[in-house]
Amino acid sequence: MRQSEARLRATIESATDGIVTVDEDGVVISANPAAAAMFGYALGDLVGETIDSLVDRGRRERRPRDLLAIVDRGYFRRRRELRGRRRDGAIVPIDCAVSEIGFAHPRRLFAVCLQDLSERRRAEARIRRLDSDRLLAMGGVARTLAHEINQPLTATAAYLKAAKRMVAKGSECRAKEAEEALDRACEQVLRAGDIIRRLRECIAHREPDKTCVRLHRLIAEVCERMARGGDVELVLRLGARDDLVIADAEQIERVMTNLIGNAIEALQKAERRRLCVSTAAVAAKMIRIDVADSGPGLSETASARLFEPFESTKPRGLGVGLSLSRSIVEAHYGRIWAEPNEGGGTVFSFTLPLAE
Ligand SMILES: Nc1ncnc2c1ncn2[C@@H]1O[C@H](COP(=O)(O)OP(=O)(O)OP(=O)(O)O)[C@@H](O)[C@H]1O
Ligand SMILES: [Mg+2]
């Protein structure tokens, strides 16, 4: 008997749900550590508090004072969501179920089982935000598609018409010109296809599929691939001691490709073309990645709406690179921002949590 009692007590003590015993006046007579933590109390301090002081019932709801009345009215017959009030006044969403403890006691006793819903609510809010971001993005995609695709399609039609005229004339030198016009038409069709592919990436942005990733290796590969054969001086300073992150390698590669691509494009306007990619450990087990260029810096128009989708200052830019990068970094619980580089140019930085 003693052993089974001890086992039961240990089970309640180690439960991740809060378990509270209250008397018929709603006064707490015992609470497990999970319940105390949920309401921000030290373990013993919850005893003696009333359920009324732990629950925020809102203005419209009447306050049935004693639990007995609540149970008898069938108020809690089903699980129910309440606004719990923590000791510091903060409100926490709580799932609550009350049942009567059926053994002889001078007064009736009730077991209240509590579950903190904060994490679930935060996840739901994130999904709602992702959905509304996606809807906004789709509106932008439709507008951009209509606008951007028009140009290569008009050009393709013009090149094809020219080629047709040349073929109709039929001479040898006309055949050469017709071939060139067909090549141009092909380029324009490929460009239209590329626009569609990148816009599709933008709407079809998926939740990350995270695995263990060695960030330094990934960065070195992207940098090497993108700077190869160009006229940009590339400096790698991958100084963070720890570089193991839990991430979707393909998505992080996309962020790096966007940032380095932007830097290389910005450097085309500069005399000194230097690109420095570095990493450093930052507080709270995060790693920061900096992509610094010696380009002309951000224009006023660009900095105003830098991470907004479809904002571009480039003649052929869609303006999806940075907005997609931000969605990816935030889905990895990181942050992304831009600052002026010392001595000219821009530094784009983002953070990612390190694997434990
Ligand atoms: N390193 C940089 N230096 C200067 N300006 C930059 C830099 N990176 C981004 N920008 C500015 O931010 C704008 C938005 O960048 P983003 O990558 O989102 O779109 P984009 O490069 O214009 O088009 P896309 O990436 O879709 O091809 C750019 O048009 C440019 O004006
Ligand atoms: Mg870009």
C-alpha cells in the first residue's frame, strides 16, 4: 500500500500537466510542480490560493464562487479552455477539466487537471500568419506575373515575326539573320520560364524539413560556386567555433544564394569588388552569418521596403530574394537584417539557432 501510494505521488509530481486539488470553496489544498510553474508560483505557495484568483473569467462571465456549484451545474463536464492568471498578472490560455474525487472526506474534493496551451496557440498564430503572408504573396505574384511576363512575350513575338519575314525572303544571308532572331526568341522564352519558376518558389514556400547541417561547409560551397570565374575578391572568415545547426539545407542554401547574388550584383557598380562572408557565435546558442560587400550601399528606395516582396530597384529584378530569405530564416527561428558596411557597402546578417 505504502509503495503504491509513493508511486502515485511520484507520478503526480512528475506529470507535465498541472494537477491541483481544491475543496468545495475552490481553495487549493495541494498542487504539483507543473501547476505551480504554470501559474508562476513557488511550489508550496499555490496552496491556499482560490481558483477564482487563478482564473480570469472576463467581464461577461458570471463568477460562480464555489466549485461545487460549477460541477453540479455541469459547467465543467467537458474539457474547457480558460484564461489562467499567473502570479505576475500575465494571462495564459489553459485547458481545464474538473472531476470530483470520490472518497469520504468531511468536505467534497475536486481534482483540477490543467494544460498550458500557450505553445499551441503560438504555433496556430504562426500558421495563420504564414497563410495570410501566402495570400498577400499570391496577389503580388499575380500582379508581377502579368507585368513581368508581358515583356519577354512581346519580345518573343517580335523576334519570331522578324525570323518569319527573313525566311520568306529566302536568301542565304537572311537565313543567318533568321537564326539569330530565333536564338533571341528562345532566350526570351527561357527568361519568361525563369520568372514563372521563381514566382512559383515564392508561393510554394514550404515548412522547413530540418536535419543536422554543417553550416560552414554549406557556406563555403555556395560561395565557391557563385564567385567562380567572376571578378569579385572573396574572403571567407568562418570563425564560429560551433557550426552545427538543425536546418533545411536546401532553404538555407537559397538564403545564401540570394544574399551573395545580391552582393555580387551590387559590386558590379563598384571599383573595389570585395565580398566577405563570415560567421560568429552570438548569445543564446545562436550563430550569425554576415555577408558584407564593398558595393554602393542600399539606395533610399531599397532600404524603405527592403524585405517586402516584389520590391526591386533592378531592371530585371523580381524583388522576391530578400522576402523569401526572411520567411526562411524566421521559420528557422532566426532573424535577418541589413546594416551599412564600415568603409562603404552593405552587410546582410542572419542568425540561426545552433544544435544543442
Ligand atoms: N547587397 C546589396 N547592396 C545594395 N542593394 C541591395 C543589396 N541587396 C539587396 N539590395 C536592394 O534590395 C532590393 C531587393 O532585393 P531582393 O533580393 O529582394 O530583390 P532583387 O535582387 O531586386 O530581385 P530578385 O532577388 O527577385 O532577383 C534590390 O532590388 C536592391 O535594391
Ligand atoms: Mg535578389
